[in-house]
Amino acid sequence: MFHEEEFFTEVKGLNEAKLSLLLFLVSPVIKSLVLIGGKGTGKSHLAGLAGSVTGVKTIHLPHHATWDRVFGSIDFTASLARGEEVIEHGLLKKADGGIIIIDDIHLMDPSLITVILSAAETGKVIIERDGLSSGYQTDFKIIATLNQDEGELTPHIIDRFSLCAICPAITDPILRRQFLKEALIKSPGDLEDSALTGTNNLQRDMILKACHRYQYIHIPDGIVDLITGIAFELGVKGHRGEIAHSSAASALAALNERDQVSIDDISATLQISLQHRKCDNQKKSPPSHGNDKNQSSSPDSENKKEGDGFSPENQYEDGEKDESQQTQYPQVPAPDQVFAIGEIKLTKNLIENKENKDFCVSGKTGRKGTSQKISDGGRYFRSKIPSGKINDIAFDATIRAAAPHQISRSKGSSALSISLEDIRVKERKRKSGRTIIFVVDSSGSMGAAKRMVTVKGAILSLLKDAYINRDQVALISFRGQGAEVLLKPTRSGMTAYHQLNRLPTGGMTPLSSGIYAAINLIRKIRRKNPHDIPFVIIISDGRANHALSDNEPVAEAWMAAAAARYEKAHYYIIDTESGYPRFNLAKRLAEHIGGIYILFDSINEEKIVQLIRQERE
């Protein structure tokens, strides 16, 4: 019986990832594998060892690769020389019979990822761009790495991966010490030779024999029923999970030199084949690829996880401190409650008068549609006659414009004569959905008048419409001692519903913690997509009564707001303060953050939705 820890000995630990990689190499049905882990966990190193095991060629595909580089396009140099269209194949054709490695796949264009995964599954690439219609056959596999601290993939894309393995960091001091000692003994050249060698010849022969044996593996009917039953119980949608599970189990049986799949094979491959596809509507929460506790978004924890996390220290404004410290607010936490989700009937009418008397504009706003015309990047969707400086030439349109004049022009030694008036440039656009971040005060004061019912309903209503508008919605809750990202950016209504349904209300109001959590989430979003300017809605009465440092809570909240103002985002502050006296602290918060101030009592659930639709339109 084989042991995965004996393979890829250059990488310490990561037994689950090693098993996934071995099954990936053995089964021809398993076309893709994603390794999820933090920085320095060895996932990229392990992915790079895949080719050394069987001698299969590997091609590294950068996450910033263009569509033309990946799929292919017209070779204009050859086309002009020959007088006919010549196709230049992309990296997917060059990877035929090999493995493509994509590091930091979360930074890649999601639409590009989807097409690449589809090509891996079908073995076909269709090119429809720049007036070109062509295609070719290619057979390749994909290994991708993902760091969830920097970004994520949508559930749809994650489901497209056959296998998914977690690469946790080594926390055992003894193992870390052992690894360091081995690294110090070996020279850099030894490490490189070890990486190139991979496993020894005996292990390589074992993998090659398993590849041959795989096609003869039998899956009993009882095991088939078990696989489908497990997928049903986990709420796995579609059939990719069952196919991946059965293929992984067959590969494991082949590695163990058996002729049929056993229950042990099913159990050993369950985690890597089905857990990333588990539906959220089950009783148990879906597995998290990474440390869930790191989702706590207080600045201290974020600073440990990311270098750009905020801290309230050294951000203080003396004038604000003196003014805010004059008023002290009671810090008596209310008991936790869980409110229902309000029902909302959406309308398509936008708010007619944006400058309503209940709106206090203080700062910047923005308008954005579902697509943006941009000067670089994006999809080429049409050509135009240039005005001003000529760049990004549309060669296909230029050739078409020049073609009718070839008879009357002197070509000389060229196959094609092009004049200045023939030049056309590309006009590009990029689909641009918006990320809407709700920063919700779920302290005890939000239980008054059941305000949380309205807030929950508004968030869910946006999610129902998010798919059409390509919007994502995130939810940050702050209460008690800090803030937590309850819902990462998603279009999944089911995920949002369950998170909202379980959202409790009660405790103190750590407003600054919620704002700092929003800052860190904005930065993550913009690292992945610099064109995305998030839409942040802060729902609170502004009465902060818990600080992250020794500063006065309200002053610290204003300090956090001043820091958030420098992030590229649009802010709306919805004031939930009620009764008298009114301290108007949320209004002051809007001034510090540079956002739009709205009284909660002046709007209802429908108007919250309309407000965001107006901004999007």
C-alpha cells in the first residue's frame, strides 16, 4: 500500500495536497486541481513538481495573460507576408499533452478562467475574435494555486475544478525546526536538483503502472449508490462532484494495486472531491478553505494577516479627540436577539429627487453602468477611426478597410498596401459589476423597533437582483468586542440567506472595528479588480461605545472614517438613531468619511434598494 507522504519529499507535510496531486496524475478524467493555502505553504512548489513525476511537460500560465496569448489570434506578420489569414495558436495549444500551472488564479479574469476550464474538460478551443473564426483540439490538465487571504473564486468556478486540496501552514515547532535544519544543510544547487528529480524511479514506476491499471478498475453497484447518496446528502448540485469522486477513488484503488473501488477509497477521497462543492443549505456549515477565525476583521488581526491592515494608533486628530470625549454614552449591552428577514417588493422606479431634504450630501458620489469603455485591457468589441494619437491598432478592421484599394495602389514588395486613412483602432469595454458592502451595526440598539428586520430584507433583496446586474454583496457585522466578515463578496442568494437568518443582535457598538474591516475588504477587492469601486453602506446610529485602543470610542470611529475616506469607494451612512436627544453622530461620521448621510426613518426597505440601483445605473 502506498503512502502519499513518501512522495514529493521536497515539500514537508501537505499530505492531502500530495494525495490530490497523485490522483490528478493517475486519472485521465480528473482534469483540474486547485491548491488552496496561505503564503509560504508550499502549494506553488508542489504544483511545480507535477511534471517531474511522469516527465510530462508543464507550462506556467501567468494570471495576467491576455486572451490572445491564451487561446490564439491572427499572426498579422505572416498574414501580411502571405496575403491570407494565418493563425497563431495560444498557450492552450502548446500545452497539448501537458499540464498548465496557474499561480494565484484568484487574480485572473473570472471569464477567462471559465473558458480555460471548459477547454480542459472538452479538449476543444474555439476562437471567435478580431473577425477570426477558428478552432483546434488540445488535451491538457490544470493545476492552480489560490491564496484566499488575497481573493477568492466564485462557487461556480470552484465547482469546475475536479479536486480541491487545502495546504495549511506548518505550525508544529518541531517540524519547522526540522525543515529549517534540512534547508541549511543543503546548498541551493542541491535543492534545485531535488526539485527537478522529484520522486525516485520506483515511485515514478508506481505512478505509471497505476495510470495503466486505472482503465481496468471496477466500481461495484453498491459503491456507485454510495457515491450518489453522499453527494445528495451534501447537497452537491450537478454531476461534476460524483464524477470527480468516483474518478479519484478509482485512481486511489489503482495506486494500491487493486482491481475495484472499496469503501476506504470513497472515504479517503471524499474531502478533496466533494467538500468544495458542498451546498450551504445543509445543517453543517460549508468547509472553509483557510482559517475562518481569520475572518475576524479587527485591525489587530488583519495586521498580522496582511501588511496593509489598519491600526488606530498614530491616526488621531487632537481636535476630534477633545470634542468627542466631552460626551460619554452608556455601555450597557442588550441581550442577543435574532430577527427575521423582512419581505421586500422591488420596483424599477428610481428615487426621483436625489437631493431630498433627508439627504445630506458630504463628499463624493459616482455613477457607473454595467459596462465601462476603457482605453486598455478589456474585450475588443468594435473598431473605430482614430482621433488623436494612434495606439491599439485593430489590424483586422485595418486590413478590411485597405482591401478594396489594393488594385489601385502600388504594393512594391509588400503583399498589402496600407495608407494612413485605412488605420482603425480597437474600442474596448469590460463588464463591470459592483461590489456592495454592508457594514451593519448589530449591537443591542439595532433591536429597537425591529430595525434589523428591515436591514436584513434590504440586503437579501439586493442579492436577488445581483446576478442580473453582475453585482456582489458582502456583509460585515460589528457588535460586542469587534467586527466580523459574515458574508464575503458573493452572488449566492442561498449563502446570504442563511448568514442573514443567523445574524444575532446584541452587545456593544465597536464602530471603528467595523470601518477598519470595511477598509481591509475594500483593499482585497481592489487588488483582485482595480476597476471595481465598492459601494459601502454603513448602517448605524454612530454611538460607538467600544474602542480597539485606549482612545475614546467615538473619536476612534471618526479616525477610522477619515482613513476610509482615502480608499476608492462610495460611502452611504444610514443613521438609525431614534428618539431624543439626538446626538447626530452618524451625520458627523458621514462628514469624516466623505459619504452621503441618510436618515433611516425617512426611507424604507424599497428605497434602500432603489438608492443602490440609482447609483449603479
